[in-house]
Amino acid sequence: MNNFMVENLIAHRGLYNEYICENTLLSFYKAMEKNYIIELDVRLSKDKKVIVFHDISLKRLSGINKFVENSTYDELKKIKLKGKYQIPLLEDVLNLVKGKIPIIIDVKGNIENYELEQELIKTLKDYHGSIAIQSFNPKTIKWLKKRFKCCYGLIVFNYLNLKIVDRLFLAKKYDFVVCYLKYVKDKKIQVIRKKKIVIGWTINNLNELLKYKDFCDNFICENLP
């Protein structure tokens, strides 16, 4: 078992709130202060920079109705999220963390060309710290696993996906599974848990943590103190 993934709770997109924006350097700094593991999302800008951002569009966090992939990083860094926060490069986050806490990277790429995956490897190759990579897409993980050594996990978000992950884990291809809370009690997940790490996603309060604590090895959490 990869102990770094179970020692502390995981801060979903960093430690953020109504004042601090998700997936920003400040949210990650706040997570580091509490010694939480960081979970973050990566996408590719128009000029092939690996940026830390969850949504496909800028609208929710900036009010600008434009796809992230249609903007260069020079354009993106001028946009203020929640009026004052800048979209960081993954490189910026790595320079902030410097191996002090583990990072889990959620890859949101275009599997038709694997451009994000290629750039991600370039960004991570000289980083000295604990890294895990997760994705909803098994093809993304398969491609990366052949080319970059780290811990890999698949995200389970519906029943069909649960069947897929059950088959893949029987083949021992992944190190962990990130499972939507609705499915963590499923027998397939609990069988997997005997040999692999199961991370519950997403915990929103202490009551949920207590409810599911016996079915997971760790949790990706919102609203952490």
C-alpha cells in the first residue's frame, strides 16, 4: 500500500472557501499549512501549457463564457477568478509544494492526441516529491502508465464505470480507485480494497466522514477546517 496516500485527508482542489478560490496557489498553500494532501485538476491551454483548472469553461469562476483550451496562457493569466485569483501553471504549484506534501493530479485531457499527457510528463519528470495521477478515463491512465512511473488510480462515478474498474482491478493494473460515495459500499469496491487503496469522493462534512470511514482508506474532502 502506498502509505503517502492514506496518512492525511485529501483537500479537493486545495483548501478553499467563499473567499479563497479553488485550484489556486493560495488554496494549495492553505492545504500545506494543515498538512493535507493536495488534489488538483490539470488541463492544456491553447499554447500547450499545463494549467491547474477544473472546468472546461471559464464561466463559473470568471464569468467569461469561453473554453479554456481556446486561450493561451498569457491570456488566461490575465483573467481574475472570483475577481482576484490567477490560474496557475502546474509548474507553479510544484515550485510551491517542493515535495513537502503529496499531490494527486486529476488529468482532464483529450485522448485523441494525448497532448496533455505528453506535456504533463515533461512537467513532472524532474519533480522530487510524492505524486499520484488519477482520471475518469482508463485510456489516459494506460497511456501514462507506460511512460511515467508513479501511482495511478481510476475514478468511479457511475455503475457502468464500476463494472469497468472491477474488471481492470482484477487485472491488477491500478494502485487505487477514487470512488463516488454512492458506490463505496459495493461488494466489488470492498473486494478491491483488500489489495488496493480506496479513496472516497467527495466528503462534505464530519457526519459523512464518520458514515463512510469503515469503507475507505482515505477521502477527498470539501469544507475541511
